[in-house]
Amino acid sequence: MSAKSLFRLRRAWVGLGTAFALSACMQSGSPEMDVTSGRENALNLASPPPLSTGRSTIEGRRVYAMPDEGEITLDLAAGAAGVGEFAVAEPSMLNGEAKITFKYSKKRNVVEMTAKIKGLPYRPTFRKDFDDSTAFNQQFMEVRDAKWQFWLVGTMFGRQHEQGYYSATTLQFLGTRYDFAPLGPKPAPAPGSYFTVPLPAVQMLCSPIFEGKPNGEAEVKFRFRYDRMEDAVGTPGAIYLLTAFDACKPDHVDAYWTNSRLPDEKFMTWDTFLQSIWNGEGISVVMSAEPDPKPPELAFRDNTFIGFNGFYPNAMPKGFVADARSGTGRIRPAPTGSYQVPFFPPSRRNLCGGGL
């Protein structure tokens, strides 16, 4: 590698560290943030924080979620979505309510999920203003006569990291190991042609598709194995990242989902969810409007039309939503209708020589 290429690579590494610090806090539900502390934690990518026990160091008792057996409840709201996604916030939803209860028992090896909803649109049709597809994920501009699907998010950009592959010559994002043979369809990059960076990740799995009644009411129940949380098609789910697709422009990040079946080693247990709660990451439940049947492009991941969603235990104040586009974890007033979230702003500089 030439001296010039090595210099570009070093600058890109520094920039990627900043970008990954940004992505680590992108979906925080907290209205306040210690920026310096958050950056230090996020940049320690190779050593995720140790697992917490869930016991309060102040009061000496379990907080937020009991280990092994217990019950937790999430209140969901409409109006929040990721960058490029379509936030489904119909008047019936903004005036309605949605509540999720999880009852779990390690002894009985069961997690029971119950959802009760009012104001759920019945077989709606939505259309985006712009295409949010990338080189890695085909998205859809429209969903017609949609049904619904829940996504259980067990890790939230905290202790789970996945290796991102970047070209050593172009510094472009190549994907993750799930894109390459034998796990994915692409041939593995040649040795020496790439470098890897650990990226903070979200892992999520889907419920079966469902719909409510024409009057907007719905009550659905799903059961999962405590020791092997499977999605609706029996897989470990999908992994979601926010990362710079161009290491020369680290202050512009894009969304990435895995498209292939994850290996069995990636199955989460309900303890994965509990540890996320105890570690301060929290967990999330998101609902998406889905075509039925789902096309192969959406076999393992969600359609980016986002309905009710919520966090636990860092619940959102009523009337507010997470401002995903800010990149700071701040919140903002809930919208007054459905809308597509704009992309992140263009990169302000090129670390590989482009200047401002």
C-alpha cells in the first residue's frame, strides 16, 4: 500500500470512529445526554460493556425487570421512524393506544406476548415520497392493503457488535459477514483487499403477520421459547446497523439490514432482552405495515412503513417521539399525520481530500 493510501486509510479510521459513536446513540430514548461520556463508551468498540445483573446498587433490589420470571409492559405510540422510513401516524392511531405485555418464565421456557390496540388502520395503503433503497437493501415505495407485524428489538446499539467490511482501496462499505459466502450470496472478498471495523448493532425478530378488526381494535397473542427466540419463519431474525457507507465521509450514515438467514449461533434468548434492560440499552417493540404475502426481499426484515412503537424501560413521554434524524437522542413533539423521515444531511467534508 502506498504512503498516500495509508494516509487516507488512517484518516478514514478516525472518521469511522466518530460515525460509529454517532450511530451508537442514534436511537436513545433519553431526552438528555452527556455527549463526552457517550462518545467514550461508543468508541470502545472492541470491548462492549460487561453484562449487568439487574440489581440496583442504590437500593439493593431488582429494577425494571425480574430475572427468570416476571412481567413487563410497554406503552406504544405512533409517529416515530428511522431516517428514510415512513412513519405511519394516522389520526386513529394518534387518538388511539397500543400496549404490549410480556409474561416470561425460564422454568416453563416460555415468553407470552399480548398486544391490545385501539385505532389500528384496517388494510391501509401508504406511499412514500422518495425511494430509501440502498445498494444493500431494496425498499418499497408503496404498501397496499397492508397487514401488520411486530418486531422485538433485543439489543439496542450497546453490547452487540458486528464486523463491517470496507474496501482497503476505495474505502467503501462492502457489507457484513452475512453478505458473503457461505452465509450470503456474495463471494468473500480476497485477503488483503479489505479491513474490518466492529459496528454497534441492533438485532430484532418478527412476530407472525396479523390484522385487527375493521373498527380499529386488535388483540393478538404470541408465544416464544425463552431459550430460543425465533421469528415467524423460525430464524434468529435480522441485524440492523447505522454506518458510513463511505469511510471518507464519516458524518453521513446510512441504514443497513441483513438480507440472509442468520446462523443459529445468533439466536437470542429472553435473557438477551433482560440484559439489554439491565445494561441501560433498553429494548423496543416496533410495528410495521407489511404486504401479505411478503416478497423475498423482506423475508427476514421489516418493510420500512413504521406504525406503533415504544421503548422499555426508557419510555417516551406522551405526545413526544424520538428524533432519529438528529443523531443526538433528543425527542420532539409527535407529528400530526403520516410522513416520510428525510435522509440524513449530506456529508460536510471528505476526509480523503475533498475538503468542505
